[in-house]
Amino acid sequence: MSKILLVILDGLGDRQHAALGGRTPLEAAVTPNLDALATAGVCGTMYSLGPGRAPTSFQAHYALFGYPAEEYPGRGLLEAIGEGMPPAPGEIALRASLLTAEESADGFTVTHRPDPRRGESTLAGVDLDGEFDGVRVRFVHTDARQGLVFVSADEPLSHHVTDADPFREGLPVLAVQATEEAPDQAAAARTAGALNAWMLEARERLAAVPGLEGDFMVTKWAGSSHVAQPFTERYGMAGAMVASGPLYAGLAAVVGMRHVETGCDLRDPRTDLETRLAASLTLLAGDIDFVHAHTKAPDHAAHKKNPAGKRDVIEQLDAALGVLVRERVWERDIIVAITADHATPSAGPLYHSGEAVPLLVLGGAAGADDVKAFGERTCTRGLLGTLRGSDLMPVLLNAADRCVSTGERFTRARQWAQPRAEDLVALRRP
């Protein structure tokens, strides 16, 4: 059985832009290594969640690892775990960000929404904790203009609530509401009411802080404690994630994968990805069977709304991928897959969009097709066709000769691949 290297070029997919002669940034980029990898393997396209659906990175990754959307625990949980502050059972965790909002008779309009992960603030010394109708809310500053909010009560709470952050200037700060699909509407309404009261109270306290670059804390991404089927148990492989930031550290913890932090330098995408790939190949040479190597560089470039700039970043990433071509790692019992979690338009108003992203798989039993260039349009001609994110792991397991017949059952836990020998229970005489 082969090992698997899954390289996610975050936000790689894009739209066709007049500034690039009607091409996407990937199509306009000079990518000899991606093209060589596509030539050696099979290609296709993929919707992480479904056609036209624009996923967030955390939802997309949960789907790509083969976990059902209805079990997604909320990004707030992943962020809290990644920051080393997992919520207690029954506690709700959210992100909260500082912005500037102007009050009127219609509510609060966002006038300035800087990147909450950048810059400085004096939030660290501000007490924003409170209790609202028996619901306790505490705020922990983590970095820059953001922190974590933890909500607890003696009565049930629910993470099935909406975001207050509209993610754009000129829009109102949103009232937190119970989502229509919340299993316990009363618990969700109780959680929403406390968060709304907390945001209003926090505004009053922030007004008294001199020199603060912002006056309103908005909440988003509610999550609560969740136990997913461990990756090792699900797929019979020891997995590792070479990705930066608390989100991916939290995701690795939730699904039971090792998290490897190499540092993140988006100013030098080539060196950054080369470092990640080197760490990935070292892991695969040891006791790890599956590695997810992740770079945020294409997504970060696209958010600057400069198609040519994103094209240039893709060319740097292609140079980093040269190590896979030079060492022909797919001939060393390693399945190589390269794709994106979603499309990120490098022009226009959208943050993410719902186009399919290109996918290549090579090594093992994957075979090859007639695609010679890696791009959104060329990959539509590949043998893989158009997949959904939930199809990716089965495709990789099949290429690695790790798939299991659906009618077979060897372990108590539901299995999606060949189990490890140590997970099998042998019949013995009493």
C-alpha cells in the first residue's frame, strides 16, 4: 500500500480576467512543474461542497478529509483548540474581532473593518467579561485585534447561531440569531441573546479605553465540543498536517492528526512551500502514512484583488513544487494529489466563489490521461471528471490500494479503508 501526500494550494482556483487575456491566474502562469505532474497523472475538477457553493477554508478541509458537513463543529471550536484553550463541555467558543461602527437609529454600521489578525491594539488589558440573564460570557485576547469568546450557563446552550460580523464595511453589525436548523431552538436563542447583550455592553466599555483602534467587538464562527471519528481509525493511516495557524492546529486535533508548524512566510511563497514539502517528505519517510501540506499564499494574493499578482505567486509555488518532479516521489510508493480547497476571485466583490478547482492525482494505481497542462479548463478533460470534496479521500485510497469493499466489516468502528493490523481483533481460544 502506498502513502499519500495531499498538497492544498489554498484559494488557487479563480475566474477568467480580461487583465490576463481572458485567462485565470493559474492559466496565465508559467507552471512547468504543475504541468509535468499533470502529464504524469490523472486530472479532473472538484467542488469542495457542491457546484456554485463558496466554502470557507475550514468547511472545505473538513469535507476534503471525508467528514460529513452535518457533523462540522464550528470554526470557533477549532480556533480555540488551536490557541490552546479548548472549551469545556457545554461551553460555546467564538471568535470576536475589533472594528469601528457608527450608531444610528437603524443600528450600527461598520465604517472600518481592518484585518483582525494584523496590527496592534490595547485589548489585552480590557475586561469584557459579563453575565447576561444567567449566561456567562468571557473574552480572552489572543492577538492583534481579535480574541476568543467563551459562553457558558447552567442551562443548555447551542453553537447553532449566526455571525454578527458582516465581513464588509458599509454593512450593519448583525444581530446574532438562532439558526433555523438549530436542534434546540431555546438553547440557540439563549446563546444569541447573551451574545447580543455582550456586544452592546462591550461597546460601552471599549468607549472608555483611550487610543483603541476600534469601538465594537463582533462575534462569529460559533463552535462547541465535538469528537470526530479519529483519522487513523477511519482510514487506517497515521496522518499529519503541515499547516500554519490555530485553525489548522485545531482541525488536526479534532480529527486526530499530528500538527506540524513550520512557520508561515507569505512574503516568500516559494521558500515557504519548499519548507512545508521538505517537512512532509520527512514525515512520509517515517511513521506517517498521510500528509496534508498546506499553503495560504494563493488565497492571500487573491484577496489583494490583483490577478497578475496572484499569477506571479502561483509561479513561485510552481517552482517550489519542482522537488516533487526532480525526485519523482510518485515512483516511491507515494500518491501525490494537488488541488485547492476553493476558488478565490482575484477581482470583484466576492471573498470566495463557487467555481470548481483543478485536481491532479499521480502514483500508484492512479494511471494517466491526456491532460498536459494544469488549469481550470484543461483539467475538465481529465479522466477523474468532476468530483465533490467527499470523493477525494476515496479516490486517493483507491490509488494507494487502501480502499476496502463496502460490504466488508473487519472492525467495530465504521471503516473507510483497509484497517491497520493492530486494529484487528484476532479470534483466540478462551
